[in-house]
Amino acid sequence: MKNVLILCTGNSCRSIMAEALVNAKMGDCVKAFSSGVKASGKVNPHAQALLQSKGYWRDEYHSKLIETVLENEFDLVITVCDHANETCPMFPKAIKTLHVGFEDPSGKEEIEYAKTLALIEETLLLIIKKELC
């Protein structure tokens, strides 16, 4: 089983959605984790509701500080926002890091969350499959 870290700024929306989606769709070969360079400490309620409606949500998902995962071993670290990409620390135990940016749907209409989730599924899952499975 390979481990992937999905990193964002607040770890409240995009990275949580990506973590849940990867674990739901690729759990046979990849375990996803998420974190934030400046974690907000809460999950965006619209993102959580969307994940629940799709059956992807797990109670273990929460906004986490990057310091809680820095020493973990990851086969791949993916930043999903420009700020995280620019401020991403070195992961001493990561084999590879990539940046795949997605626009933040926070504060926008609920349909934007679904669009972001679909884009993550179309883009990120293919990259992770190519890199790790």
C-alpha cells in the first residue's frame, strides 16, 4: 500500500475532498492523507456535506496541521493550491512531490464544490494512479 499526502493551505476543502475521494476510489492501492500549511482547524461544511452525499465521508477526516505529518513516510506529496506549493516544507521521507492546483470553491455557490470534486476526480486520480498504482 502506497501513501499519498494531499497538501493545501487550510486543509478545510480541496485537500479534504481529495483525501476522501482517493480513499473511496483507490483504497486498494493507495492510502490518502491530507494536511494544511496553515490548517484552519475545521472542515468546510459544504465540502463535508458533498462528501457525505456521495458516500465518501469518514468521521476521521479533519483539518490537520502540517507538523502532524512531517515525519510520516509518503510515496507522493501533492500540493493542490498555489500557496501550499510555494510554502511547502521539505518532506524528508517523501519520494516525490507534485503540484496540481485547483481553484478554491470556498465562499462560492454549492455547485462549485461539486465542480471542484469532479475536477479532482478527473485529474488527480489519474496522476496518482500513474505514479503509485
